[in-house]
Amino acid sequence: MNVFPNWLDLLEFVRATGGLNARNGTSLPTDDELWAAARRSQRVVLPEQIDDDLLAELRDAFNDGQQPTRFDMQAVVVEIVKHGHHAHIDHSGGNTATIYAGSQHTDQSGDACWVVTAGPGWFARPDHLEPVADTSEFQIGPSDDTWSIAVPDHTTSTDVAALIIAVLEHVEARHARLTDSSPGPLRAPGHGQPDAAEEPTRGSGS
């Protein structure tokens, strides 16, 4: 425990700032930004140089207010769409909420799917309203489930959207490379009918 007067008051201020940050969907502050905000509050006279132990307490307080393990999935979708990509939320069994992003296509079994899926989440209200998710369970990956990535423990809807967009663009670029490098039809030498232009001409005499 540090010996600064009004330290608890500063922690409460930082906690409230974290809550405001979550409501606005603002990205998490860096260590420098968080330390600077605490100094500007003037509740405690902090040194200009960051103290790692004090910073850790400030970060914990900020995260408590931010509720970093839960985020609004609808806000994620709105952010993805703002960047020009398709995204929507659907229930994928029971009360499970899943984000589908990118273009729609048909898989090998004939089912409709999207480039990227992200989840799971759940609906906080009946009738599939207020989709939310917890960072401890949330995964992002291509619809074929060949791989996935987790999201950081302390994150925002804006940051989750940025991760989904990054995965989406990575998968789309990979598909484009595979399509561009696909070989044309192959013909084994000496097999098959020759093209008309290759048809040998025959003389009228023997």
C-alpha cells in the first residue's frame, strides 16, 4: 500500500474513467496515457516518471470500471460495418450468439456460411436482444474452424472489431492467392483430342 494521501480517491476516479471508457467504446489507454490522466486529475501529486507498482494499481482500478471481460457484440458489428465489411449476429443454438463477418458462400455440405465467425456470446435479454460476450471464451477464426485466435482479457468492442477485421482480411487475401495460383486444366501428352488449330493437315495424295 502506498503512502500518498487521497490515493483511494484517485483509484475511484480511475475506476469511473474506466466505466466511461467502456460506455464510449474507446480503446484502452496505454501505460503512458493512464499515468498522464492520473497526474492531470491532481488528486495525488504523482511523479513524472512512471512508478510500476503504482501503475499496476491504477490499471487494476481502470479495468474494474471497464468491466474488461465483457463487451457488447452489437457494438462490434457496428464497428465492422463502419469499415466496409458485412457483419451480423445470429443465434447458433440455444441462447448462443455468434458474429458472422465477410461475404457469404456455400461450404462442401451445401450449408451457407461466412468468411469469419466469432464467438461464442449470449443474449442478455429475451428474444435474442443485447448480445454480449466474455473475453475468456471468445474466439475468432475462419468458418472452416481450421484455426482461431483469442481476444485479450482487457479489451473493448472497438478492439474486438479490429481483430475480426484483421482475421477477415487475412483469410480473404489467402483465398485470393490460392485462386490466383490455381493451375489451368492439364492434358497428359499423347492423350485426348487435339485442338482444332492443332489438327494435322492431310494431303490429297498418298
